[in-house]
Amino acid sequence: MSRLPRVAIQTADFDVSAELAALRAHDRRVGAVCSFVGTVRGGNEGNNGAPVLSMELEHYPGMTERAIEAMIDQAHQRFDLYGARVVHRVGLLQPGEQIVLVAVTSAHRGQSFLGCEFLMDYLKTQAPFWKKEQTPQGAQWVDARVSDDAALARWGIEARNA
């Protein structure tokens, strides 16, 4: 079984192939690996419809990792998962750059898809990250979206920011 830490918060970019290989390494039970990679949108995709020039992500060291670890524990209780890995970047990011990787392993694809989606829905609303978009009109903090809260609600979890 992999000895890879379940959570990494870092400024450096990550290699998706290397992360997935490490997650499933030495675990012959794995029949499914599901992953999601989030990137910084450019174009007219910012919260106010203006082009995103850059995004800055902040977090509380220690608190963030503990919150994500607890969320991974919940995913293991809900789904038949073998492993999980969340890599989240912080600092200044440019359009097109990777922000987050959520990856899970299980015996079958259904549990992997559910586990990955559950973890991503949680991250979008509950993990203690703060995002600031830089647009031509200036910088603005990004609030949680109603659609993200609704996605979390389908798992029976009420968003704390609603």
C-alpha cells in the first residue's frame, strides 16, 4: 500500500501522472482510479464576468490540512475507497495553471467516481481556502457559489457559508 501523505498544500505545481502512480503503487486491489484536476480559468470566466488575470489562494497552515484529512476520513466512511490524495496549491497562479488534484482509488469505478466528486464538492465550499481574482477592474475576493452549496447538499451536508 502507498505511504503517500493524503494531503499536500504547496506553492509548486504537481505532476498528475506521478501523483496517480504513487497513489496506486503497491496496491494490487486497485481496479479504479478517479481524479479531478482544477485549473485557473482565463477569459471572461471570473466571478464578475471579467477576464481573470491571476488568482491568489491563501489558507491557514495546519487548519487546512486537518480539515481536508477529516473530509477524506468521511469519504472513506461513505464509499469503499482504498486511497485518496488531495493536492492543493496556494500562492499566485496564472490562467491555465493547475490549482487542485483530487484522486481516489477503489476496486470499482462507481465508488471512485462518487468518492472523487464528494471530495471535490467538499473542497469547493468547506475547506479553509480564500481566493482573490485579479481582473482589469481590480482585485476581488471570490465568494462560494450557490451551485457549490447545492452540490454539497446532495451529500447531506449543509454548507457553513450559506
